[in-house]
Amino acid sequence: QIQGHTINSNSRIRERDFYKAVEAVLIDAGGDATISYIRRKIPRYLALSAADCAPSSTRPGEQLWEQQVRNIVSHRDCDGNPIKLGRFRYSKRRLSLANSPQRELFENDNNSCD
């Protein structure tokens, strides 16, 4: 779990804490992973509250925390987004750490986490 994250059954995980969890998933995956891999792993990194697990009103079949994963990509041009800040890189259905030495290995390789 991300240190310093206070869990309240009614509160949602803050975006910056969520970004830290995604970063931790990417680090543990060697610097690169598919969005679906990240979605599968996030519950191991954050204690999701009932509010986080509520159904998304805009993405049927997803919980709010899953929407947050996808929002990293869909909101990549927004201020504060880790892609716009240069911390993550996005390629089709994948995120990677911008500063990862492994990133170059994954750009033309399909052996990374998916």
C-alpha cells in the first residue's frame, strides 16, 4: 500500500495517491505494462474504499477506481496528469515510466507485462 494514505470508507483515493500507486505497479512490472495489467494490480497497492468501488456512472461495468486508471490516458493533456508532466509515457494500451532504463527495451518488444 502507498504510505500515508488514510482510508475512510466514504472517501475516495486522491488522484496524486492513485498516480503513486500506478507508478509503483510500473516499477514492479519493470517500467512498462498494459492498462489492463495495471487495473488488475492496483487493488494490491491501494486499500480501495466503498466509494472507490462504487459503479462508474459514465463507464458501465467499471468501478470508479478503474475509471481513474483509464482517466490517466484520456486526460493526458490536462495539467497535473503524469503523462503531461513527463513522468509516464503512453503508447497504445500501455503506460511506461518515462525515466525507466527498461523503457527502451519495451518500445519494440512484446514481452513486457500484459
